[in-house]
Amino acid sequence: MPVSEAQTLCPDRRPLKLVAVNPEFDRLLLERLAVVAQQFSPLVALNEAEEPDALLLDLTGVAHLYGGESEWAKSVCATFVNKGFQLQCAVAETVGAAWALAHGVHMPNRFRVLPTGELNRLNALSIETLRLNPEAHSVFRRLGIDSIGQLLALDRNSLVSRVGRAVTRRIGQFLGDVPELLTPYVPPPIFCERRQFEHPLTQPHWIEEVSLQLLKRLLQRLAKQQLGLSQLHVAWQGEAKGTQLAWMIDLGRPTVDEPLLVELCQMKWERAALSFAVATVQMTAKQVGRLQCVRLSLFDEHQIALRKDIDTLVTRLHGRLGSAHVSRLELVPDAIPEHQTKLRSAIESSEIYDVSFDAGMVPQLWERPLLLAAFPQPVDVLRMCHHARPAVIKWQGQLSELRNVWGPERVESGWWRRAVRRDYYRVETHTGQRWWIFQRLDTRQWFLHGEIV
Amino acid sequence: MRYAELHCLSNFSFLQGASHPEELATQAAELGYAAIAITDQNSVAGVVRAHAAAKDAGLKLLIGAEMTPQDAPPVVLWATNRNGYGELCHLITKGRRRAPKGDCQLTFDDIAQHHTDLLAGILPSAHAEQIDVARLHQYRDLFGDRCYLLAELFRGPHDGKRLAWLRGLELQTSIPLVASGGVLFHTPTRRMLHDVITAVRYRTSVAQAGHLLQPNRERHLRSLGDLNILYQGHEELLARTQEVADQCTFSLDELRYEYPRELAPEGMSPMDYLTQLTWNGAQQRFPEGVPEKVRGLIQHELQLIEELQYEPYFLTVWDLVRFARSRDILCQGRGSAANSVVCYCLGVTSVDPSRIEVLFERFISRERNEAPDIDIDFEHERREEVLQYLYAKYGRERTGMTAVTVTYRPRSAIRDVGKALGLSQDLIDRLAKNAGYHSTGEKFPTRCKEVGLNPASSIGKQFISLATELLGFPRHLSQHTGGMVMTRGPLHCLVPIENAAMEGRTVVQWNKDDLDELGILKVDCLSLGMLTAIRKCFELVKKHHDLDLTLANVPEDDTKVYDMICRADTIGVFQIESRAQMSMLPRLKPRCYYDLVIEVSIVRPGPIQGDMVHPYLRRRNGEEPVTYPNENIKRVLKKTLGVPLFQEQCMQLSIVAAGFTPGEADQLRRAMAAWRRPGLIDQFRRKLLAGMQENGLTGDYAERVFNQIRGFGEYGFPESHAASFALLVYVSSWLKCHYPAEFAASIINSQPMGFYAPAQLIRDARDHHVEVLPIDVNFSDWSCTIENQALRLGFRLISGLRQETVETVVQARAYGPFLTMDEFLVRTQLSRTELARLSDADAFRSLNENRRLSFWNSLAQSDSPTQPSLFSPQHFVDDITPELPQMSAEQEVHADYRTTSFSLRAHPLSFYREELDSLRVIPNGDLRHIANNESVRVAGLVLLRQRPSTAKGITFVTIEDETGAANLVVHQQTWDRYRKITHHSRAWLVHGYVQSKDSVIHVVANRIVDLSDKLHAVQTKSRDFR
């Protein structure tokens, strides 16, 4: 349904509240819940789907610890409800049956336990709860098969040739004829190295030494998995609450360059004023990333080396200054001189230097000053020759007679942000200075925009 | 100083030029240029417009084009004389035909083959001072002293250096340098629009277009003073432009259209041949001898035709009609000249001219030497055969299709400008949806404000002015629906031909106005679905009743037929089947052929907007005296009781009431049609009112006449067309009246056409006591057939079924009917999907297989039909009959709706009748017993929703239950209040009151309740019209 249509369904034309789909977030949340659920079962799995939305718990040999399946389910429900979640919870002899029960009967925050051997009690449930593929559903809809009971009444061999094995497998999994394996959820490793001291340390160089050892271990662990560090969190904690020094080192790109990291860490520590004894040192990789591999070739070695140097520089600057403060200049195709360059984050623009314009009347480098004045500076034109070309100008109190005047080059653009209309002249003064001056076509005022060297 | 602009792109270089050709010509004249060349890229599509404007302004126009050979620098070519123009057209044709639509591929060699009467101006690259000198020599060697180098300066970073470089080239190659402007727009103020179309062209926004945009606005037509400064010290470059212009003497006025030669047999002049054909035809039309009056008319018309030299035109039309007849393709001519006795005799039309008094010469003006207007309608399924005949007869190089210049409309302009200005997609959507199809103008800023774009903000102002400016700009050339151009010599010497989007089609670069302007013959071969249906019906009637019908021999003045029409029992009938027409019929009560002509023309936006319908009805019913301001006007308006209803009458009115010349009247008609120039209409208004004042017509009456004429400008309908349409109305009514089964079958078999879906047509047939039989594998064909006077539905009604599948079934059936499902499967070898489609449609009833069982069986088939092999199983149906739940009657009906959008079993609503009764909802069939203004509740499935632009926001909705249809009137407020239902629901319960007049019943809705939760399984599709 398009948004505009959804809007019409809102009462009283109130604005629709839109929340973007975030499958990644959903998955992370479900994984966290899986960890929580591990207290109830040694085997917790996410359902197998592109975007999983259910937890499957194996309670073989567990229930008696709680005093029976019902008691077990009760604690599961209570735990999640206390955490503020709504859940549908069902216990049955097969995964398929539990699924059908949990999806087919609306019972928010309560649970249902189906005694073994009573699968036929589910016959009235819709076949939608059998985890069938959408094609099978449309086939069954056309055949008028709505409930599990109706489906089970059909000959299963005839079904195979008509709707495929995937469907009969699901039926088998519901009935328990076909085994269903659960893949337990295992949380990803956390890259964190930590050391606690019985006797807190006070000597900064010891603390640093310990920190560096931890860093080294962290890097070794990462390197084994071909991962690099892109955000490092360093924390020194004292015994008392609230005594902590922590640094976040932002690296831009994943790296395992130990000397560089050591250097960056030490730079941070240099300025630290340690006012407490450190009991815990912790080095955490807050963000990791795949290391980039570059295949070396014979001929562009120089290029690669150059790039690598720049990358190292960028990484180092990042670590020292923080990501918000490292940017580089980029040329932008625009007719108006002051809009021809732009600052961009250094991480984003990885190219060494690449500017190519292929259309328009592009000025040559020698026709423009390398550095523009921060703001165009007013000049007075004291005398003009024919066709309104400047002949004598005064800038900062100094008179200059113009020997040569080239132009005008007309620039009229930018009407969509702020219209600019100027006639530019390259001029050469009697003292040999070359200036780039312009006249605003609307106010007829003159400005100096840069010096050509 | 004299200066001629030699290099100008108009907006016919799509998305490159930002000015209309006529603007360029007018501006050049104002600036005092000696001449202007319109040199669009590989195109002369804009030159006719420029030609007209230049002629008005007294400016010389050079015809040329800019071309970029793949292996040489770009060049501007100018035609010096008629031959040069032919070469130019030929060259463009060559390049265009090689490339896909919109492109052009040329090489230097192509130019070398067509250069004798062309001048060349080489274009050095604008971006760099580099050029291959060898290429320049190549041009010089080819063109000799007809070759120039163009010096274009745009106040770039180093104009001086560039000019010096060009001067150097001139010396080096001895190709003379000449100044030119590289013009992209006529005034500097168009620069913003140019930036916008550049952004559109590169699919970006102006803010991101960067160097794709021009750095300044120098590429306009510059004043002579500016040019003098720019080329200071090089004045001879400016003077040389005059030299180039002087060499070009060609004018489009020299183009003379010549009719094809093969119209008359060897040794016979076209006029003699036409005369002979006419008299022969007259003999056939009047077997008992040609009446004296007709004889006189024929002589008079032939004389006029000879005088105006129109005989080749009539012969061309006759030839088409003859061909169509030889292939049994039904066709009919319409238009002013089509209603002549000559055309009746030639068989172009079947309207007996004695039945309609249309004076032939009234529409063929002696003053304007313009081709007469005859459009020919052919069956829509077979028009292609006629076009192919034309291509075969005159050859591809002498035949082409008229182009249609597709221009920016409010919606497309809003979308493109919005994107270029970087508005959010969401806002653009809202703006586009909120702007009507036609309307912009004064209301546009309000419209923008409504959806959240402040018209006073700077972006709002820019958006509004740019979108308004872009309106009417050509976007691309498309093919006209049927305008064919045929010539004596090769067509590509007259006008370039290019590929159309459709495979195998070619179009000329000019549209119908351009062709009119230059007096080039075109014949409109249009397609009409009703002709297909009538032909199919004639065939069925012949097959089952042995009655040979033609358009001309259907019995005239059948009272039963007119009775039926007066009852508005006209579903499926040509033209008068729409709701508006149907509600007019009982009021107008047509009793004769001419009443039908009026009926066809009166329900049109023109008469409705000009407020002519009610005065006419009042006068017709004797409720108002019929008066005329003076005798002259009486002569014009007598037939229609003093109320102008036809386009011709309005033109006539401007002549007799305001003293216009026929030429001016025609200009007026065109000015009215050109909706994008409001200034022009005012001009005519003053003239019209002044003229009427002289004739003593003032005040209200004069103002009303103007409004009537204006109403007609946009949507007028000419009597000459209505006359031909009325015949089809009568014939289709006659067929419906006497052969309802055959009529329904032929209309369903000619879908898509008309106003109603098959479901309504079938229902209507059943209402007329036609037995309708369901689709069945043992009885049905692809099309609907007649079976013992009953209508047997065809497989074509099943959505998604392929015709080949059906052919397989029908072929397999040739050896005898299928007895069991097993046998059907073996004999047809259909794939699983095809079988599933058939079983969904319940087409196995004669095999005692219901929907679900046959679907179950079809599932066992493989999805790709294979040849049966030795090893494939010999039987397909399981022995075990599965336990499938029975479908309820309601489910069956819903399933019918899913596959065929209708059901022969019952209406989905009938299952809820008791419930509806308890809600005091009455069946639609009982509406006629309800008194006017009484409140009422009705319910039904939504069949169609229509919101005519003339109805002030009212939506007309037709709903249907098992007893019939009800016509709802939903006012804008109600519509908006129940927005959720009106937009999404397909089943309504309506509280309202009855409005009935002259047996036309409407229910005005006050409250709407959604029924779709009950009928969610019914998939109906409302046919929506605007």
C-alpha cells in the first residue's frame, strides 16, 4: 500500500506516523532475546528464514527442572513479559505443531501446552500456520483446503506430485514423521581484552605497558580472522565508582597496524591526568571491519605506495583529531569560482586526485588564480577605456595602472541558490602583478578575487 | 551593419533549444537581423512554424540543420535552393533511418553524396582549441567555396585567444571564417529554462548539473551592438553572414505538393476517371435511375472539385475504400467533404446525402486553397492491412505517417521542472496529481499552495514560472494515429522521414498543422472498434439468419429501433452508450436520423460548457420560443432551433454575425485550439464583439456567442463527423434491437472497445432474453459464438488464457467431443498452468468435473507440455478421488468473478439480499417506483466511476446488484467525506434520495457505507473515466 493510500485510512486526516523498516535492528534484538532465552534451554534457535521472527526452544530434559512443561512455559512467559515484550508461546511435541499453535491461536502473553498425542486437536487451525510456501497456499486456497484437518485428509503421495516435497516435508514435520533439526544460536565473539588488578596500579608507564599488551592480544585475535580495527575504545577504571578515563580512537578504515595504533594511544595518554589508581584496563574493538586486500602488480606499484601513504596519513590524522576534523578539498564542476571547491570527509573521498570535466567551456589552469581571496575585495576603478574595460584601479589605497587587460569572461549562474552575474578580467598592473578582478553586472561594483602567480 | 544568424537550435532539438522556432524568428526580426537560420539537430521539424512567423515579420528564413558525422567535425548545412533542400531532407532521412528513434547516424561519405546545393559551416569544438586540419581540408575539397568556418564567441575565459586561433585556421586552410551565434534561446531570460531542460536531458538537477550547464547566458540572439563589440576588429566576419544568407534563396513556399500519378489509369485524366467512377457509383446507388436533384448536385460538386483541383484527393480516398471493400474490411468516411453526393456515390460514406442537408461548398472554402477533410475509419483490428496496402502501393519512399508533436502538458512539465529544481519526489507527485490535465493558468499558484509549495517563496516562484514556460514545448515526435502522406516523387525530398518507436513504422518530421500550412495532402486512416463489431455482427447475422447486411442496406427509420433508443436501452451501441448520453436520450427523444446527429454532438464538453444543451431542449419541447436575432443567423442556426451545436455553425456564426472572412473564421478555430496562448483569444474576442456590434448584436447575446465559440474551440464536434457517426449509431442500434445475441457476441469479440465491460454486455443480453451459455471445453471457441440462438461465451473472456492454448483444444475437439478428463488430458497435452486457468474458469462442466477437482487433476501435469513418450504414464488422473470440500454457491460466484469478472450463476450481492432487506435497502430494479426526492437506500458493486471535467467536481458512479444498475451522483463533499470508501471500496451501500426526470433516475448520495468486507473475494475492476 502506498503511503498516500495509507494516509487516507488515518482518522481525521491526522498525519501518518512512519517508521522505517529496519531488519538489521530486528535481527539484533531477536538475537539478544535468544541469549536471554538460553536460561530456559540449552538449545535456542532462531527460525530459519531470511528475516527470522521467532525463537525455537528445545525443552528436552529441561521441563522437570521447573516442575513440568506448564510451569516451564509460565516462567518463560513471565520473563519476557517482565521485560516489556508481548509474546505468543506454545509447547507441543513437534516444532511444527508448536509453531501452528503459537501462530494460529491468539493468546497474547499467555501460553498453551499441547499434550503429546493430541495433534488432532489442531485440525481446525488454518493451514497458514504450517509454514508452507506462498505458492502452496494459493494452490490450497483454490482447492478450498483451509484447515489442517482438510489437508491431512488428502493422500500424501498424490500431494507430492502436485505441490512438491517442500509441502509434504512441512506436513511431516508437523506430524513428527520428518525430523526437524534446530541450529542453536551462538552469539558472535566480542573483541575485548581486559585485565583486573588486585592492587590497583598508580604508575602511568605500567598502566600503559599493560594496555599495550592488551592491544597486541586484541590485534592478534583480529588478525586471525582477517579483521581490522576501525574504532578502539580504551578504558582505565579505578576502584571507586565514577573514576574512569576512557578514549575512543577513530581510525576511519579498518587497520591492524600496530606501531600506528601504539603511537595514537600514547598520544592520548600523554595528556591524561591520572588522579586515581587503576584497577581495570580494558581494550575493546567497538567496530571491526574486513581488511582490504590489494593485489600488487608490477607497474602501478608507485600508485599503490602513494595511496598507502595517503591512507596512513588519513588514518593517523583521524586518530589524532577525530573523524569530524579530517577532510580534503575536492573540485566541483560549477561555473562560479567560489563554488568550485568543496570540503569532503577524507574517508569518503579515497581517490588520490581525479578531476575530469568533459563539457562546457572549462577554463585552463593558467587562467585562474590558485588561491581565491576568502571574500572578493572591493576595488575602485578610477578610469575605464572603451567598452567599459578597467584602465586604472585602486586597491587598498594603492593606485595601479593596468598594462594589459584580458576578458571579459562572463559568469552568470547559480540562480537556483543565489544568482551570480559577473564579468571577470585578468589584468596586469604596471608593477607586473597579475590580478583577477570582476565587475558585478547588477550593481556595477568592482572586486578583486585573487592573484595569479 | 547587416547580420544574419546562421546557427540556431529551436526547441525541436529536444531538450537542447529553449525557445520555440516562432519566438526565434520574431525576436530576430525585432533585433533587426537580416535573416535567421533554424538549424536544429538532424531535423527540420520546427521550420514550418518558423516559416510562418518569419513571413509575418518580414524576415528571411534560411532552412538548415546541424549534423555530426561520425568521422568528421560537426557541421551546419544550409539549403540554397529547392534541390539543396531536397538533399538536406534526404541526408537527414538517411541518418535517421539507420538509427533508433531519436538518433541519427551519418558519415562524411553520406554528406559527400548530397552536397551540391548545400552550404556548409564547420563547427569547431566549443571546449578546446583543437581540430584536425585534415578534416577541414576534406570539407573544403568537397564544398569548395561553399564552405565556411563558424566563429562563435560566448564570453568564455579566453575569447581573444580563441578568435586568434580561428583566424589562424582560416589562413591555414583558406576556409573563410564567418560569425555565428550558436543560439539556444531567443532572450537571455530563457537561460533558466535552458538550465532546466539540460538537467532534464542528463537526468539530474540544476544544482548537480555543474559543467553541463552553460556558464553564462550568452547563447541568445544578441543585439547588433553587442555583436559589434564582441567581434571588434573582425567586422568582416559579421558582414560575411550576409554573404551566406544571400546565397540561400530557398523558401518553403516553393514546396509544391504533387499528388501521386497512379491514381487514374493510363491515358485517362484523374478528373475524367473521377467523373466516370461517380456516375457509375450513382447508378448503383440509385438503381431506379438517378433523381434529378441528385444529378444536379453531382454535376455541381464535380465542377467545384475540378475548379479546386481536388480530384486526386477524392481518388486517393476512393482507392483506399475500394481496397478495404475488396478485403471485406468495413470502413466509413467522415468529414466535410465526406458528406458529399460524390462520396456517397464513390462508396466512401453510406450516409444518403438527401437525408442530411450539408452544403458541400460551405466547408470547402474557395478562398483558402486547402485540402478537403475526409477521415476514414477502419475496423480497429484490421487497419494495419490498409496501412500496409498504402506502403505497398506507393512504396516506402513515397509514403509516410504524419508526426504528432508530443508536447509538455501540465503534469509532465511539473514533473520535469520539479525534478530539475530538486523538489522532493513526494512533493512532485502531489503537485502533478493536483494539477489538472488541461488547467494551469491563474489557478496554478493556488494549486501549488494546496499541496505545500509556497508560491511566494523564491523556489515557488521559480517553479511556477518555469513550469508555465515549459508548457507546450515539444518533447518528441510520435506517430499520428493514422495520418498518411503520399507523394508523386520520393517523399524524403519533401520532408525528412525518421523511425517511429513502433517496429517497421516511419514518420515524417512534420505534424498535421505543418502539412496543412504547406498544403500537403494527407489522408487520415483511423481505427474504430465499432466497425469491427458491426462487421462481425453482419457476419454472424449472415451465418445464422442468411441475411446480407451492409452499412447502406440496414432498413431505415425503424420505429422499434427509435423506441429502444428513447428508452435509453443502448448499452453497447456506438457513442450513445455512455451515462451522459443515456440520460440525454429520454429528454431528446430522437425519432429520426438527424436527431441522432444532434444527439451525438450535443453531449460534448463544447455545447455543455457553452451552455447550449438546456436552451436547445427547452426549445425542442416547445417550452421556449425559437427566435433569431436576424435573418442571416436564422439561416445558420435554423436546423438546431437557434442554438449552435456544431463546430461549423460557430464558424458560420462568426462570419454572419461578426463579419469575419472564412479565412479568419478558420484562424479563430485554430486560435481557440491553441490553449497555451491566452493573449490570442482576447484579441479575437475584441474583434468578434466589435464585429457583432456593427451588426447590431450587443450585450448578453454577443458575450454568449463568444463563449459558445470558445467552448467549441477546445472540444467542438463538427456536424460533418457527427453525420457519419450517427449512421453507425443507427446501425448498431438496429442490430442490438433485432439481433441482440449476435450483437453482444460481436462486441465482446471486438474488445477492448466501448464503454462497458463484457460483464455488463452479457447482463444486458440476458435482460433482453438472450440465453447465455457458459464457457466449456466441449462447446466454446476462442470467440463468443451463437449456438441455437443462444450466446455461447468464448475462451477470450478468461483472463490470462493464451489463444494458442485454445486453438489446441479446438483442434483436438475436431475428432469428437471429450468424454472424460483423462481423455482431455491425453488429447490436448496442455501444461499445468493452462489447465489450471481452464479449471479456474470452470470450463470442464461437460466432463462432470467441478472447479476444484479439475484443478486438483491439473496439478499433476508437468509444467512444460511435452510430447507423450513411451515411458510417460498413460493416464493422468488418480484413481483415488480426493476429499475436496464442496464450493458453496457464493464461493462459486466469487470464483467466477475472479476468472471472468462476471458470473452467470448469480450476483454476489444476491446472497445478502435478506440482510439488505433488513437494512431497508431496496433492489436497484425497484428504483423506478420511487417518487422524486424520496430518500432511499441502495447497494451494489461499483462498475464505473466518472468525473467529467464539466461536472464541477461531481462524480458519477454506477453500481450494480442482481436486479440492475443504479446511477449515483456523488458530490465533491460527499466524495471527500467518505474518501476511504470512495477510493478503495468496490462495494457500496448508499443512503441518498432519488432524483428523477424524464425517466432518468439518479440517486444522490448522502452517506456511503462500505460493503467490501462481505464481498472482499469479488474482484471487480471499476472502469474509471475522467
